[in-house]
Amino acid sequence: MGIRVNGGLSDKTVMIAAAGCDAGRCLADACAQAGARVVVLEQTASRARAVARAWPDMIETLGLNALRPDHCDRLGAVWDATPLDLLLHLQPLRMPRRPGLGA
């Protein structure tokens, strides 16, 4: 899977939740290559670090699950008032049969 992002992301911050799937890794790489500061969220820190290996200077990692309220509280404490330009939530790609997401 290859994703190409054409400019427009320099000095932008992109957060990708559930970034450990193939699409998440490709998106993280493409956004970093386009100059964005990328933050990847994964349930475990080791999975998040695996996504960031290709662009360690451009991709930050957070080991948390964006579907858990207590983890969202922690995310809010970490990010507070830091601007976020784009949020990509890929959990439906990882768990397509999760209740509430359709069949």
C-alpha cells in the first residue's frame, strides 16, 4: 500500500489513532515525508514505536487507546492546548466488526 501526500503539511501536526495497521503506517510515513509533525497512537508503546522507526525525527509516539475514556483524559493532559491540524482515527480498519461500526 502506498500513499502520497502532496505538500501542504509543513508545520502541521497530524495525529493518527490506531496507527499500527498497514494504512496507519503508510499514512504516518507519507505525512512525515510531506513535512508534518506526526503523532501516532497505539494501544502499546512498542507498536507505536514500530510505526515511528522510519521517521524517528518526525514521528512521536503515545501508547494509548483513543477509545478508552481514561486514555483520552491522559491524551488531553499531554496535548492540552497544543494545536492539532488533522486527526485520523483508523480503529474501524482494525476492528471492522466492533459493535456500533456496522457489519
